[in-house]
Amino acid sequence: MDQIALLVLSCSNLPFTDYRLISSSRPGLNRSQSSGSRMVDNGSRPSSTGHYFPLQNLSPKPPTTKGKRNRPADIDTRAVHKRPAPPASPKDSNVGGLEKPLPFPQDNDLFPPMPGYESSTSRHIKALLYRPLSFLSSLCCLSILFVCATARAIRQVCEEKFLRVTGHDPDAGRPFLEEERVRAEARKNEEEAWRGKVDIEEAAGMDYVPTEGGKDPLVNDLAYYAGRVGLEVEELKVQTEDGFLLSLHHVFDPKECIAMSERQRAARGPEVFTDRGPSRPLDQSRMPKFPVLMVHGMLQSAGTFCSHDDNSLAFYLCKSGYDVWLGTNRCGFQPEHAFLKSTDPRMWTWTPRDMGTRDLPAFTSRVLAETGFEKLGFVAHSQGTTQTFIALSKGQRPDLGSRFTVFCALSPAVYAGPLLKRWYFSFIRSLSPLRYNLTFGIHGFIPLMVFMKKIIPGPLFGILGYRAFNYLFDWSDWNWDRGIRGRGFLCSPTFISSESMRWWLGRNGFAKNGCILASEEEVAAEEEADEAEDKMNSTSSSTPEPNSSHHSVRPWYDHRAPPMAFWAAGKDELVDGPRLINRFARGREPDVAVVHSETLEDYEHLDVIWAMSVIERVGERLRDVLWETCDVRDKCRTPKGCENLEAWRDPRKNQGVNKVD
């Protein structure tokens, strides 16, 4: 092993050619207003226009300071080398090359630069060494996970059997047991009554006519589950500024909208927020619906919002009267790039920051272009909130906030929960960078998870998926409809880069710092400030100001941040949502207006999207917040149930003080 490690390290001294983006743009959406330039390691400045340049014949780099690894020593900026990108499909001519400057987020200790993979020779040698080793270690990790998850499942089954034998009902305490039985009976009747289509007479009295039905085959197909509730889904392709091709799903009522053609759904890019209009002509005969974009959590996909029939948030918002769009982050189930192959390590040098500063603008830009609106309502879950909190922060891409009327965070993943102290996460945190690469490779993180999904039947994979996630994250189905539990796990896992998982769980990552936007020292300082403020409040006879000590904690956001709303889970062991709510309640983000904040004490991490009561506990208020913050209420249709809602007033604009939930 040591000899292999030395050989890998020696590869880093080979001459190399790589494509890096050198840009003078500051973070934001308006490149024309950017100024200045970015210094490289040797102190030289790039040219005033940003391009992809080939980095040629670089000598070995001297030791660099912390957080500055793998920076080029010298760059030839005298010539531009264009890289034409192939189309996303044979009929597609919209995919562009990466020749223009990108907004450059700031690197720091929390977001260090990604590694550069030198010449093709060095890159191939590393891939040849890492891939077989990481494959074996991944197989070992999955085997250990399978054994541990199976042992836990056997124990749980035995405990349930023992309770039944002794005359006790293990489900007696479940809050939705009767409702679950009612829904199971209704699904059974619908399956038996399905004859391939709905009768014409029966369809006449239905607002949404199902086009799919019968016994659920348990497939990873958004269009199929949309058809079961009388809706349709179309998949568009989106190209990010750094070349990734993403899936963007549009949920719509087939009575009101005609599906796009293949060419209309093809990728656009890489520019974002251009003056380009919609691919499909807008319907001028009726008022449009306000657009809502939703982004999923880690290892999941857009299907997580669509897997529970009418109890799905995406379908609920669509039937309420919103124009719903679902984004699946880079790589997903099938990694696609404009010019890189999935075997190229350079395709995997990304973290949640890239999802926020690259994927999210691409999604937002395409939705706004297709709908004709200037802003949209944004909803995210778990890692989807992480990438958004990062993107909106100072020094990253805060101007993106001007495109959102509101940012609704479900199970916001900003502060770490106690679950990350478990032995398997601690093991990853203990690995050195080299040992991490040898264990998990430099491509996707344990890609065997995705490949196994392709060969294991859906019903079995749904069971295995739940058992694995139940063991790893302590998620239970206590509040779920167990009859359709497997559907949610067919929407996962997706590909995720090893670098991304290193950022989450590595020795200098989120698990160690305890926060996505603060160092370990800053997190400790905030805790001390909280304690000092609480002590002062308990001893003070007068009521103190809510932001009396916020000056000791660094704010993450400025005036460009959009209004925000939070739904945290009280029993979430993976992340600490209530702590984030506490930060805003103490006034530590004075430039952010909070529209709604709520801790659902009996909810776990996934309950905010999958609980049987999610529509009543989350969906209805989410629907209202999206409409209250809509800034073009006179130009679009009012959603059902929002007819009497007054517009929310932003206190930052001195338009009155709005009550905060």
C-alpha cells in the first residue's frame, strides 16, 4: 500500500495540461459590472477577460499556504483556446462551449480549491491506481453496511414479533395508523378497478384524470407517478456554466399545457440569465401560474417530491395553482457533461458549493426563461438548502437572491447534528487525504450504490434502501405511509463526487466544523455568545433587544439575501435545524427577513417531505408563504386556498412591520 501511495504522489510532479477558468468577475449575476482580477499564486494577474486556458509545462509547485493547494504557478494568458462542446443530443444545437468568464466564488478554508488533475498521463495513472482500489474498498464498505443494516433489521423484526406474541401491538403508538389503513384500502380498490384508462363518463366529473394506474410496479419514473394523479411531467436539459448537463422536470396539468418537443427540451447554455425567451410560446389566453423551483437533498433526486401520490409536495403545489419545476443536481443517475467523460477525474471535482453557485443559477435561469417571470419561489430540502445557503452568502453568489421571492428551507442543513459522531462517520473523518483517495477514489463516492439499483428489482431495492438509510441516518417510517415507503428510495441513491463527500465528512469538513459557513472556532464562539446572551437575559430586569449580542458573531448574508422561511424537524439527528432558527431569532443575520420559522417537534429529517401529515403540517403553510411573498400577484393566477391572503411586507424596505410566525 505504501509503495502505491508513493507512486501516486510521484504522479503529481509530471508535466500536465488542464483547463482552469481564470476570471475577473466577482460573484454575482451581472458580469458587466464586475471589476478587478484574481491573483494567482506567483502574483501575476490574468487578463481582464476570463477564459479557459490550457496550463502547459508547469514546474513542481512550492509548498503553499493552507487552503491554497493545487494553484497554477504560471499561466499563459496571451491566447484563447476554445473547446467546442458536443450537443446534448443529435438534434440539439443549444449546448455551448465554455469560453466566457464565470462569476468566481471566493476560496477559503471552508471552501478550498478543488484538486487539479494534470496531464492526461498523470490523470490516467491516478485513475488506474485509484479506481480498482476504491472499487474493492467500496465493495467492502457496502458489505459492512449490508451486514450491519441486516443485523439491525433482524433485531427490529424480532422485537416486533416478541411484542405481538406477548399480546402487544408494535404499531399502537403510531399517530397515523388508521389513516394508513384507509389509504391502503383505497389504493387496493383503485388498483382493482383500473382497466387501462378512465371511462369517459367518470372522467367528466374529475378535475385530474389519471393516465396510469393498476398495481404499482415501483419504478423510478416521475412521469408514471404524475400520471397516477392526473398530471404530467416533462424533462428538460440544462447546461451549467462549468459544462454539466442537468435534468429539470416540469410538473403540469395536461389540460392547460402542451408538452414540449424534444428540441424545445434540449439543453441551453452555458450562459445564464440571458435575454433568450421561452422554448415554447407562452399561452396569452389566460393568466400564468407563478413558478416554483424545488431542489432535493443529498443522494436523492427530483422524485423525492413526487413519490407519494397526492401527498407529494410537488403535486400538491401544482394542483394548488403553482407552476412547479424540479431540479436534479449534477450527475444524478447518469453523469453528463458537455465535453468531459465520467471516467475523467476532472468531472468529479465539485462540492455543494458548486451545486449552489453553478447548478442553482442554471435551474433558475431556465425556469425564468421558460415562464417569462423575473423571480420565482424557491423550495429546497436538506442538501438543497445547503447549496442555497452557501450560494447566497457573501463572497459566493449573493446576487442570486434577487431571483427569488422567497427561499423556503425544509430540514435546513447548516449545523451538524449528533449523528455525525457515529463510528462510520468518524472513520471517514480520520482518513488523511491520500488514504481517503485510496479508499473512496477520485470519481464518484461508492458508485456501486447506483449500479446495484439498476440490477435489483424495485420492490426489493425499496426495502434494502430503507434498511440502509435507517441504519446510517436513524431515519424511521414512524410517520410515513408504509404501503408506499419503497417509492421514495427508488429516487435514490444518485451519484455524488468523492470530493463532495470529503467536504461533508472529511477531516476538515462539515462534520468537524459543525457548520457549513463557519469554522469550528466560530461555531464555538457563537455558542459562547448564546450562553452569554441567555445569562444576561436571565439576570436582566428589562427585556433585552433580540440582537443585543449579534455583533460578536459574523453575519453570513447582506441585503441581497431573499426573504427566508424555515421548517425544521425536532427529532432530526443528522442536522440541527432549530439551531439555525435560533441564529436568525437572535438577530445575527440583520439583513435577512424571516417570513416563517417553525420546528416540527415530532418530525424527523425526511418527515418534512414524506410524512402522512406533510400537507397539513408543511404543504399548506408553504403554499401560503409562496403566495404571500409573490411580487406579481396581479399578473398571475391566485392559488387555491390563498384568495384571502394579504401580501407580505418586507420590513427591510420600510413598508411596515410584518408579523413573523
